[in-house]
Amino acid sequence: MPALETLLLIGTLVVSVVFLHYEGLRWIDRCAERNVRLGASRLYFIVLAVIAVHLGEVLVYAGGFALGARAGLGGLEGVAAPELPRLSVYVFASAEIFTSLGFGDLYPTGWLRLVAGVECLNGLILIGWSSSFTYLAMRRFWQTVTARPEPTGPPVSAGHLLLSAGIGTTS
């Protein structure tokens, strides 16, 4: 039953990397929040830590490809195939697929093609999640570093701003 084994492998991989991603981002957020003294350097930490989380996810999928190949669900073919079953080859193929680069020196065969398709989709979603997280963190931490003083006068209406800029007046 290769189809059932493939679906079980896919489900395990997706749940594993989503869990890893969520917990990784949560840990990164807590560490960045606690280290206020680092100032804007927290953003460097966030970006580098997010990349490390993605590398971990690529490793999980590389292990899944190695496990799937060992279970007879397919394999990797191509120029670098003679170097198999080295883990580095599985990591290289997984990194290509996870980042949606496509297939280069290696391509999956058999049921592992389905695993590759799901990895690509999962990688795209997780990279988007990381982008959103990084944007929100940058916005939050840059506002604390470059906080502007609050205005002290009475509230100004949009119409008053337009009139003071000379827009909407008839002369």
C-alpha cells in the first residue's frame, strides 16, 4: 500500500514542520522581547533565527525523503543520484523543493513526487508565515527604537489639514 504509506509520511512531515515552525517563531519572539537592551540588533537575531528554523524544516523533509526512499516509495534521480544515499544529497534536494526553486540536479520519482509537491506548498506557506512574522516584529521593534513623541495640541481634523495646506480653497 504505497499510497497509504505516502499519505502517512506526508501527514507526519507536515505536522512536524508546522509544529517546529510555530514553536520556533514563538521562541524567537520571546527571546527578542526579553532582550530589549539589544535594541535594533534584535532584528538581526530574528532574521537569522528564522533562517535557522527553515533549515531545520528542510532537514525534516530531507529525512522524510531518505525514509521514503528506504521504504521503497520512490527515489531521487538525476546528475547527483550516484552520490545517494548521502544525507547531504537529500538536504540539497529538499532545500530546492522547499524554497520552490524547482528541480535541478535531482528530481523525485515514484510516490516521492507527491511528497515533493506537498513540501513545495508547505514551504511556500511557511516562508510566507515567516515573512509576516518578521514584518510585524520589525514594525514593533522599530517603533520602540524610533518612537516619536506624541502630539500635545488639540486633535486636528483632516479638513483642517487640507485647508492649511492650501487644498480646497478658492482664490
